[in-house]
Amino acid sequence: MKLRVIGCYAATPRYQTHPSAQVLETGGHLLLIDCGEGTQMELRRYRIRLARIDHIFISHLHGDHFFGLPGLIATFQLLGRERPLHIYGPKGIREAISLLLRVGETRTRFALEFRELTSTQPETILANEKLEVSTLPLNHRIYANGFLIQRKPGMRKLRAGVAESLGVDKAYYRKIKQGADGVAADGRTIPNHRLTEPPPPAASYAYCSDTAYKPELAAWIRGVDTLYHESTFLETEARLAAETGHSTALQAARIARDAGVGRLILGHYSTRYRDLEAFRQEALGQFPNVELAEDGKAFEWSAGQD
């Protein structure tokens, strides 16, 4: 998996920082997660091919997480897009986007396929042969979801030497790697576990922004390779975090610790702070592997790697 952070700051705009947006590349897909104001300009800056984006996931309907979406859709139209665009977000996103496009007399030649979300329990919203995306209901001032993205395991690894010694025809190797038993030269059925090894672990990613401290998240994201968790405030402003439906760096680290994740990435910083290293130091008191999101920063990992 490869993650490009497009913007990782809270709502107050500044010249040098940008609101929430990320691009995750995995399984041949380019997934856009949140789309704050100015996202399409930053996508251009980092040379991300807009044509490869088919799925957009919006966590909630605060402007710093979706005000960039109408402009991006209009640009898709200008670029001649024809493939459907799939948009996943809270109930109301269809109305909001459709109204803006209608008022601006913008008609798309491609279909806008909305999946409006209302569940307060995790649910699978996208599944194909390569990956699965599920919601992570959060605790914010309005209805909000994080997202859990998991690669599906690949085919099993063939023990070619064993198969050859038993006279298993190579024409059956692919089915065997998919889980089927084999047939030896003498007609005996050879159990799959003798002919293969388990596939490598599949990579995973969890995105949690915006939310107050929610201990239940740990059970839903247990063992994920990389967790991005909002840390709008430091613990000195814990009361303000609770009042506004946000988390501190220390609280994000507790979620990471309790979930046993491989790595924690902090982000969604309030612009009141100048020293982001203070966030990392606060989180390190609870969890050992902490990194700081920065606009434009890229992270890459395989299953079990930080």
C-alpha cells in the first residue's frame, strides 16, 4: 500500500497547510479519502492522475472534508471522463453535491454513483477481488465514519518441487494455488496443504478522522498495519477536544496501543500549534511507533511492515 497525504490540518485555512485529503494506492486502485477545499490543486502538484480515481470516500459533511469535491467533479467533466465515479459518504452528500452542480448548470456525461451511509455499526461498502473497504463509525459532532481498507490475501504459494515429484500436471497449478487439491500421476488426490504454503499476509490501513476518543475503535481495527488517527489537540487541551468531538495525540496513541497496530500516523492538527514534534512525543508515551503526517508526505508498506 502507498499513502499520499494531500492535506492533514484542521478547518482553519492557512497558506502553507491544507485540510483533509489522502490518496491510497492499493490493488490497482487509487482511492481518494476525504476531499477538503483545494484538493484537486494539490493532486496536480503531486502528479496524481485524476483519471485513475474511481472511488471517493467522505468521512463526514464538515466543509474541511468535502468542499473540494464539487470542483473535482467539474474538472472530471472538463477532462472528458466517461467512467462512473463512486462516492461513499453520509446521508445528504447526494443532495449537497447534486444541488451545487445543478445551480452551476454542470451536467456530467459520467454517472455519479452515491452510496449514502447511515449505519452506526461497521459495514462493508466496497468489495472486489483485490480489496475490501468497511466503515468505522466515529464519535463526532455530526455523523461521521472512518474507513478500514484491507487487501484480500493473494493465491497460495505453490511448492513446485513437491508437485513435480508427485507428477502433478502443470495445467492444474493455478487451480491449486487458488486452493484446489491436486491429482498425482498415479491418480491419488493430494491435499492442497501438501502442495502449497499460505499466501503472504494482506496489507491493511485504517483512517480515523474526525472523532472524540472512542475505545471501541480498537476492536474494529485490531492488528492493522497502519493507522491514521486524528490528533487535533495536545493533552493540555483535552477538555476542548471532548467539547468539539476531537482527540488528543495521547488518546490516538491509546487506540493504537489497544488495537496492536503496526504504526500510528498522527494528523488533523489544529493550526494553533507550531511545533508538531510535541504531538509525536506525547503519543510516544503510549505507543512506540509514531509518525507525523505532513502535507505531501508519502508512506509505503506491505503487511506486517511499518
